[in-house]
Amino acid sequence: MTEPGYHRSPELLNAGTSRLVIVDVQEKLLPVIPESEAVVANCIKLVKGSALLQVPCSITEQYPRGLGPTTAAVAELTTERSEKLRFSAAEAMSWAREAGTDDGRQQIVLAGIETHVCVLQTAFDLLAAGFDVFVVADAVHSRRPLDHEVALKRMADSGARIITTEMALFEWCEVAGNDQFKQISRLVTGR
């Protein structure tokens, strides 16, 4: 989308170099998460936007036999789900653990629950592996607000970029005035 000779900041997301990871948005976890409806709604926007803008999306499930499957509203949007027992989701995704495979998608956008456990450990493992990590603040949460806040600060202090759902969608979109922009705008506004 970028015009030849125009250089975008590496601080901005690019649909061609990004991946989306939805971490453990599972049925049995959601009732104990404050603002779970908003987290799920924002995860849905991210998954739909990633599909529209051709950003690969991975979904993980922490011990689904005990914690249930990914909530249906998110699960119905994609079939790519990975089960895991380790809190970090990095090991569960083949693209993150296969050394030497560089498809140019170094920007990882993280959403899901819980901010201070699985999201944080995934972010740190991906940062250690050399990825640029973007954590979507309004699409992650923890049981306790303090854990959520401290985790976001700790990730930011360690090099992860903290963004919002709209930031991710509009940075992936890059320009107004085309059909993708209109669809992203409808996702954001709900109209």
C-alpha cells in the first residue's frame, strides 16, 4: 500500500509484516474477567480486520479440557487453533518456534487473557526470539485490574508496544478512500 519512495515508521504496524495472536479467550475464563465483553468484541474486530487485510491469525487455547474452548464468537471466525499447557503461547505456534524461517512477518499483535500470565509470557518469549511485539491494551485483561495494569507497564518497559484495537486496524489499513478502509471503519463503528 505504501507509495514508492515513501518510508513509514517502523513503529507503525504494517499488514504485510504482521501476525495476530489471540491468546486463550476461553469460555471458562471469561466470567472472571472484568470487561470480558469488551475484550471479546475487540478480539472479534481484530480477527475480522486481520482477515480483511490478509494478516495471518493464530488462536491458542490453554488446557481446553479444563478451561473450555475458545468462545464461540471468536472461534467461528477462524479454524487455526493451537492447544497448549505452557503459559507462553510462543511454543504452540509453528512460525514462532521454527528457527530460520523468515517470512517477513516480524510484527506480532497480541490480544487475549490473562494479561499478566499468558499474554505477558508470550510477549516476553516473542521479544526474546527477535519479534516486534504489539499488545492491544483494550483487547487484553486479567481477573484483577492491578495485575492487568502492572503487566502492561512491565511489557512496555521491556520493549513491547502498547496499542489499541483501532490503532492496529487503522495502521494495518494505512489509507482512507478505498473499500478496505470502508470495511474497517464499519468494524470500528459497528455500523
